[in-house]
Amino acid sequence: MMLSALGFLMVAAFMILIMTKRMAPIVALIVVPVAFGLLAGFGGQLGPMMLDGITRMVSTGVMLMFAILYFGIVTDAGLFDPIVRALLKIVDNDPVKVVVGSVVLAALVSLDGDGSTTYMITAAAFMPLYRRIGLNPMIMACLLLNASGIMNIIPWGGPTARAATALQIDSSGVFIPLVPAMAVGLGWLVLLAIYLGRQERKRLGALSLPGEARPALDGATFSVSTDPTMCRPRLVYVNAALTMVLMALLVMAVLPLPVLFMCGFAVAATLNYPQPAVLKTRVAQHAPNVLAVVSLIFAAGIFTGILSGTGMVEAMSKSLLAVIPPSLGPYLAPITGIVSIPMTFFISNDAFYFGMLPVLAEAASHYGLTAQQMASAALVGQPVHLLSPLVPSTWLLAGLAGVDFGEYQKFTLKWATATSVVLLIAGLLCGAFPLRAG
């Protein structure tokens, strides 16, 4: 009972500290478990526990580091430029095509795992078209957030890495079963874009004067790359082929993710920036993103190492099992998926995945549910999570679209919830996690 109480107090203290912004997550992940580990009387054993937790995170940390660097390199080289230009040419002035095109571009650019970059690139390409045609910018902001919420499930996007880290499992085992569900989610989003685009087409048709035409936007010179001198237009198709091969190998699990991205980065760097000095500037450009993500993962290793090593998580799960009706226990995977929708809106990803998920997963293990299944289920709430005011990139998106944040939340919440429900149902149907254990 004492270990269980201390465990719940530790999780509560961690969540309160980061939610009230009294402590940065990276600091709280280290300080809080050490303090409670000492309080529980494990002072002499904390070192090995922390080291064990950190060791388990090495694979995830390396994968994230080289995934961020890889996508940074190919984006700098202009991988997405032809895609943007082609989309701008295809969509013309048709509201439906413009809305669908913004979803397609957001999904593609989201491969780099950075929501802010996705919003900036897509808004820069499509916001002038939305304004020129007179489309409601709220629609663009809504669809971009939903696309990012689905694509954020990729292992280097953040939530999957957190879930895998919290449960000390490989992130590819969490992500790959969800690929079919993500495809279904994107299909749903395209249908939603068509519906909203047709609504806008009707509205604009009613507002237009007979014979009125809107001038097209010339996107022939649009470039995603912030530094034109770093573009490598002759290598666009080579970079595209390399990226497709890398994604195929990832899904096929030919090699471990860290090895795949290390090799992919080495090839991309050699092809695009063979000069050491130039490559050094490119790596330095993306170093802040790498440091912010990877340092958090290793700090989380201390949290999970102590939570597991002291036996707190096991004691907490037994306490939880005592209050969960036995009839509901086998359904903990979908229950976790449903709970993740509101919880990740009101609390941060760090608080949910590092604080709550390990306890839920340990309790679920007594009913035969695996850590991978629980982690996959816990990711379906990401579209709603991104709408939270706790997510800085969402404020950026609202600013880029020029919409009021409160009105934006009101407009988007029902569609983000629908997207999360689609992911939940698709995850159940494709076998990423079961409706009922056993």
C-alpha cells in the first residue's frame, strides 16, 4: 500500500508541476522520481535503476535524432518543392480541390514529425489561395490540425516515442500496427475535405456575380526551403526515391529503426551536402529540435526506471485492479483509447504517457493485454490533443490562418473528435489493439 500511495503521489506531483508550469518537463522527469525514490527508501539502489531506464531509451533516442536530421536534410534540399508547385497547379481556383490539396500537402510534410514546420509550409503555400478565392481559413486550420494529429503517430513525431519510452518497448512495434488505421484516418480526412470544400463552393457560388472569375495564383516559384542556396533541385527525384525506400523498409521492419535512419541520414547527407563545412551548418540548423526531443527521452528513462525498479508501477496497478470491475478489465485497450481523447486535451502528452499510461498498461497486463497494444490504443486521441491550448504549435496555426483561437476550437473540436473516433474504430478493426482481451 505504501509503494502504491507513493507511486500515485509521484505521478500526481509530476503532472501538477508540469501542468502549472512550475517545472520544465525535462527537469520534472528527473527530480520528481529521484525525490520519491529516496522517500521510499531506495537511495542506495537508485543509480542502477536510473541507468537501466536510460539504457532502455538509447534505441528510441538514436532513432529520433537521426529521423529529425534526415527529414531536415531532405527538406532543406527541396524535396517538397515540386510537390507544392504541382498541387498549386492542380487545385487551380476550385474550392474542393484547394481544400483537398491542403490536406494532401499537410500529410506529406508531416513526415518530418514537426507540426510547426507542417503548418508554416502548408499555410505559406495555400493561405494565399484561400484568400484569393475567399475560402474560410477556419477550414484550412481545422484540416491541417487533423492531418497533423494523424501523422503525429509516426515514431519520430513525439507521442509514439513517449508511449514506447514510458512502457520501455520498441516504438516500431507500436507504430506499424497502426499504419492501416492511419491510412483509414487520412481517407476520412479527404472525405471531410471534399464535404467542406463543396459547402464552400456553394457559399461562394451564391456570393459570386454572374461571369465573375478569380485570378489564379502563380505557385511556379514557391519554395519550401528557407535558404535557396541549400536547394538541390537536380537531386529531388533521388531524395524522393530514397525517402520512399526508407519508408518501405521501415514498414517492412527490415532493420531496426535507429539503424535505418542512421543509414538514411548518411546517404542523404553524402548526396546533398558532401562538403563537411556545409553539412555542419545543416546539422547545426536542426540541432535545437534534436536536443529538445532526445534530452526529454533520456530524462524519461530516469522516470520509468525508478517507477519500475522500485516496484511502484506494479503496486499501483494492483490498486487500480482492485477498483476496476472485473467485467471491464478485458476492455482496457479501447477504454484507454477513449480516455486518451479528453485526457490528452486537458493534460500534456508528457503527463498522460509518462504518468498515466504505465499504470494502465500494467493493470491491463493482468488481463492478457500487451504493452504494445496499450500504447497503440493510447495514441488515438492525438487529433484532439493538438487542439489543446497547451500545444504551442496550435497557437501558431491559428495565427497563420488569422482566426480567433476560441472560435477555432469551437469549429474544430467536433471534427477532431470524429477523427479520433475513426482512428479508434480503425485500430480495432485492423488489429492494432483488441476490443476485448483473450
